[in-house]
Amino acid sequence: MENLTRISGILDLAIIGGGPAGTIAALEARRHGLRVALWDRDRFPRDKVCGEFISSEALPILQNEIPETVATGAEIYGAQFVTHRGVSRTFDLPRPALGLSRRRLDHELWEAAEVAGVETYEGEAVRRVRAPEYGSKPAGVWEIQTAGCTRQARSLIVACGRWWAIEGLCSPAGRLGLSGGGDWIGAKAHFAGIPRRDPVEMYLFRGGYCGLAPVEDGACNVCCLVHRQQIRQMDLKVHEDFAAWLKQVSRLPALVTRLRGAVQVSPVVTTAPVHLARRQAVQDGALMVGDASGFLDPFTGEGISMALHSGRLAAQAVAVALLEGFDAQTAAENYSRGLSNAVRRSYRIAAVARGLIQCPAWMRGLVTAPLPWLGSRLVRETRWRGNAGAELS
């Protein structure tokens, strides 16, 4: 039997995962006076596969928590889609967005959580959790176990990404049958020497797309999502020469031209498989936030925003339950209902748009002809809907 140290004092909230969703949940919970602990298996700063595009809907949250970091990001005023034939369609965003690396964003949010009084456990993986046994004393207490200790908490939020595995919970990595969307892989790296353009750029090709977004310090984030069918016959590996790999996989002259002369300034980061779909919002009473609750297509530019909003929404549900005497089931139901109302339309619209990427080239050409109108509509229809606290009233 493992020799675990039991730390005294029951937490109000335990959060597994220190990305944007987890840290914002921790900060929101502390704002309500809750005792919170936050775990992440990695050490900061760390990198993640991400488009690193922060929509205007998310900026007020970040400006409230890390305003100095937000000020270092690259402002983005529009979006540009480029087809396989080099046809470019550009439209203005309703409000300015921001390009900011996950390496900086995650690190600064983690430090903000520490300053706010969150108990942080950096580089410490949660091995297993034990769900509450409501017939025991004290009732409704989670147990969170790491390699060296065990903690108890009245509530649990899981914010450890889209492909997590924790003993005691039915994780995506342990379930069978995640096919279809699981055939996608993601890859990204930062480049210097790419001339700055105002809009975020999206290059569409059969079986995938590649986005170029300016980030801080004059760098450009090059991030792609590619179907496995596109790379099965390729000899070149993504980590050998990312720019050359993109040239082969996309066969887009316009993208090749943009990357000509660029210098890769960060390692390639990859992730697979990528399952593009909603998942359950609650599991055995644990609230799933960010990518753990579902992975929205990166081309919508709403991934970080939804992570932040869902983390805040979950923390509010927990705070209401603990401070106003609701039971854990009511908190879970409130969060699940609020999350569904906010995101279900986004996933439906994104699924339709994703199907167009896999359609024949001639059909993509017809669809992209009215892109300025469609792009603006896509932005509106895939955004988080409603105030993060309104659904709890």
C-alpha cells in the first residue's frame, strides 16, 4: 500500500489542470472566498498546440486578471481565408481580438492564481480521485491523490485538457470508440521573419487547414489541424522540418510563399488524436471545463474564450452551492445547463463548417465565394452565448 501523507484541512474546491480554464476557475472561486487547490502535471512556462487567438469575448476576463500581459499581445482586427486556388477572402472582426502565446498566457495566469491565494502544485500529477461516498463522514468529500499526498475537497473541477486519464474517473483516454474526430492531428510552432499582416490568416486545403496568427514579440504562430489521411503517404516527419512538412501536406502555393524565408524559433509541438466534439459537462459530480468538456474546432477562434468562460461558470456554480446551501447535484445541474445553453449552437455550426474542409475542391470554391459574409456569420454563431453568471440565477 502506498505511503501517502494526508494534509489536514478540507478544501472547498480541487482543480486538476492549470491551463486557462483551470486557473480562471481557481481565481473565480477565490473571489468568492473559497479555499482552492490547483494541480498541473507540467511546469511553467510550457507550450501547447493552440491557435493562440483570443477573441474579444474573452478579453475582459483576462484584462481583469492579467492586464499587463494582455497589453503585450498582438492586436488582430480581421480574418483572412485563403483557398486552394489562392483566392483570398477577408472580413473585419466585430471587435479587436488578440494574439498571445500559450506559453506566456498559461504562465501568467498560474502566477495570478498563486498571488490570489490558491494552493498550487506545479509539476505534480494527480494519479487518482475517489468520488464522494455520501453515506460516510464527512459527507460528499472527494479524495485527490498524487504520488506524495492525498487531499480532501468538497467539490472537484477537471480542467486537464481533451485527452486526460485519471484513475477513478472515466477518462477520454480510457474509453473506446473515439473515432471520426480522433483521426485529426494538430501541430504548431512559432516563426520569425513572416511579414506582419493585420488579419489572422486561415489557409484551407483538402483534409485540413493552417492558421497564421501574430503573437507577442513580433513572432507568428503557425498552427495546423490535419486529417491522418493527408499524411499517410508522406516520408517527411513533422518534427524534421515543419515548414517543409506543411508544404507537402497542404500543397498551397500561397502558404509556401508566406513561409519563405521564415525562421522557426520554437520547437514543433504536436497532439493526437484530436476529437472534435462536445463531451459531458459533469461526470460523477465532477465538473468538466475547457477542453475536458469538449473540443471546439480551432478555426472558430473560440477555444480559449470557451475555456475561460466555462471555468468561470463552473466556479460560480460551486460557490453558489457552498455559500447558499445548495447540494452538489444542484450545482452540477446548474453548470451543465448553463454550459449547454452557451455552447451547443457553436458545436453544431462548427461541425457543418468542418465538413466543408473535407469536401471536393470545386465545392469548397463555391462555398468560399461569399466568405466575407459567411466568415462574419461564423464568428457570430460560434461565440459563447450569455453571461457566465446569468445561467445560475
